[in-house]
Amino acid sequence: MAASHGFVGSRSHRTVLLTVTCLGQFMVLLDNTIVGAALPDMQHRLHTQLTGLQWIVDAYVLLVAMLLMSGGIFADRFGRKRVYLSGVVVFTVASVLCSLAPSVGWLVAGRVLQGIGAAALSPASLALLAAAYPVPQERVRAIGLWAGFSGIGLAAGPVAGGVLTDAFGWPAIFLVNLPIGVVLLLVGLRSLEETRNPGAPAIDIPGTVLSVLGVGALTYGLIEGGARGWTSPMILGSFTAAIILLAAFVAVEARHSAPMLPLRLFRQRLFTVSNTAMVVVGFALMGSSFFFSQFFVYVQGSSILRAGLQTLPVSLAMVAVSPFAGHLAARYGFRIVVTTGLALAGPGLLALGMVHADTGYGNVWWRLGVIGTGFALTLSPLTGAAIQAVSPQEGGLASGISSTTRQIGAVLGVAVLGAIVRTRQSGGASFETGLNSAFVAAGAITLATAVFTGLWLARSEPAERSVAPQRSPHPDAVTTSNEASTKSR
């Protein structure tokens, strides 16, 4: 593998670089949670149903999930500064287009562009940091700040979304990205230095295309099935297409010299179990979060601003607990910490499924806090476990796959839990009853996964990897920089 061509600038220059990359990641993570607060207003003003809201969320998450790894490789090959700033431009322009969208269809198109921009911006920002801080201790501190901004973005989203939507309507949650994007572009053009890795592997175009189409077809069937009927020709055709496309993806990856998803890694039990659990974490966390604001607005009658504040216990618990998850995994092992986290989040979701319109907030907030705490204990250790299963040279690849599996779980979570709600409603149940069923389903799956990790998330020896090229760093590497060498107990 060719060495990465980086640079080490002055302290002030690296401070500017750190600020620019952190702010870019903040913008991306803010968008992850700010949209949820605005969903009730979008439904009202755009005259859409639950399926429309699902597409508004999943169109973005799907593109991020499928393009994130390719975005990192693209940055290595063609220049991290170039890809980072291109991602900033695409994300910012797409945000403006979203704010101007006259219909759900146009808004979904804008969200697709946002996802493309985020998939370029996020891994390139981390790659820029890694090149600018070659000293391991300095790099860990820089990445820690980068991760801190990510947490701030996640925590600020519900409040910012509630305030902006209540004052100006849902378009304001996208326009907030405009001044940030302009500042990033102007400062980045003047201050960032170009770095690249000429020896980076080629982009797996067939694998990328097949994965996007396959998961997209599956998502379409899950989201639209409740509205069109599960046995309609369109839905059955979409599921059939998903099976064919995903089978073709596996076949292509098995034969590709530099696949985006090396199937040989899944021979390691630790790698397979950790990524399977990560899919469930993304499924349950994102799928349930999709309904939090809707529950408070439509079931309990809260205002959009109040609903945004009421959802805060989840993100605050995650921000507070996440920094300690890696240290706990280092001391007690991946299996104990992850299983404990899932064993907390699962009952938390089950308890949330018992909440009704007349339940006081004093009996609701702690359930959200338990959910956030539980999932916070899983994210970093699961990525650390995936990294532990591979060689040190493949840590970036393992981290990227872990991030991708979580995003795929998020796509499926919004689609499947939304399908549960729609199916219950089509059977005559209320929206409240549908939500209760969705939360209970998410909790049951999470608890089952706790049993799964408790039995199978054990240490395994890294496989032989003499031929695999190194991938670019990926966003989830920020939570595992201290755990990459940790051995699971």
C-alpha cells in the first residue's frame, strides 16, 4: 500500500483545519436529528402521509449508508480537500433546494443530494484530520474534538429543530445550513491544504451501484407496502428485485479484486456478530427516534417546540455516556458492555410502548433516557469489536463497514417500524396503538439481540489479510481510536 501523502502545517494552520472539519461534521450530524423535530410540520404543510415522512428521512440515510465507504476512497484518490469542499457545496446547495421544495417529491430529491454531499464530506473531514496530525497522541485529541462536535450536533438537533420550526416553519431547518456551508467553503478554499493517497484502491463502482439499487428496492417495498398492499404486483416486484440485486452484489463482491465489502471478513465470528448487532442498533434507535416527535405532537398534543425539548433525554444521555463506553469496554470487554447496553435499551423501548396520551412527562422522560443510555453503551464497543477482528492495517475498513451497517439498520428501522404503524392503522387501530406496537417490536428485537451478543460476541483471532488494501478513515473511527487494540473479554 502506498503511503498517505499528508502535511504537517503550523499550529495556527492546524487549528483552522480542525475548526473547519469539526464544523462540517457538526452540520452533518445536526441534520440527522433536526429533521425529526420538523416532521409534524412537514406532514401538515406538505399534506403528506406517514410514507412521505419515511421517504424524507430514508432518502438521506440510504445514500449516506451506501456511499460513505466510497466517499472515503474517493477522497484518498482525488484529494481530501477537493472532496471535502465538494461535499460542502453539494450539501449546502441541496439544503437550500430542500427549503424551497414545493412538494414531498422535490424534498425527497433534495434529501438524496444531501445524502450524497454528506457521504463525501464526512469521511473526507476525518481523512484531512488524520493527515494533518501524524503524531498519534495529537491525532487522538483532534479526533476527540471532532467527535465532540458530532455529539453537540446530535444533541442540538431536537432543540434547534423545534425552535426554528415553531418560529419559521420547517424550511428553516435546512436554511440554517446555508451560512455554515458558505463559511466552510470560503475558509476551506483559503486554509486547507490538499492531501491524497495515490495508492488508494479503485472505487468499486459495480458494488456501489448494486448496493444502492438493492437496498433501495427493499426500502421501497417496506415503505410503500402498507399503502399499496403487501401482495400488490409493485411491492412483490420490488422485493424480488431487491433479492436479485443483493444476490448480484454478493456475487460481484466475491469476485472483485478490491471490493467495497470484503466478504472474507465475515468468516470472523467477532466481526460478523458485531456488525449484525450494529444493524439492530441502527434499526431500533433510528426507527424509534423517527416517531418521538410525532408521539408528543399527535398523541400527547405538545407543540413542535415543546416536543423537540421533550425528546432531549435520548440525545443528552447518548452524549453523556458515549465517551465512557470505550473505557468500559476496555475494562470489562465488548460482550459485557454491549449486552448490558442492549439489555437497557430493549426494556426502555418496551416501556415506551406502554405510554399513552394521558401519561405525564415525568413518567416518560426516564424511558427515553434509558434508551439513550443503552444505545450509547453499544455504538463505540461494537465498532471496536469489528476493528479487533481485523488486522491493524484494516481498521479504517472495519470502521467504515460498521458505520455502513448501522446506517443500513437505520434505513430499515424507519421503513419497518413505519410499516408496522401503517398496518395497524389499516386494521382500524389508532396512531397511538400503532406507535405502541412499533416501540414494542423495536424493544423485543433489541432484547433478542442482547441474548445474541451475550452468547456470541466473544473474542476471535484476526483473519489473514495479506492482500486487502487499506481504506480511508471513516467517521465511526472517532469512537474507536482508543479501542482498536482492545481485546474483548
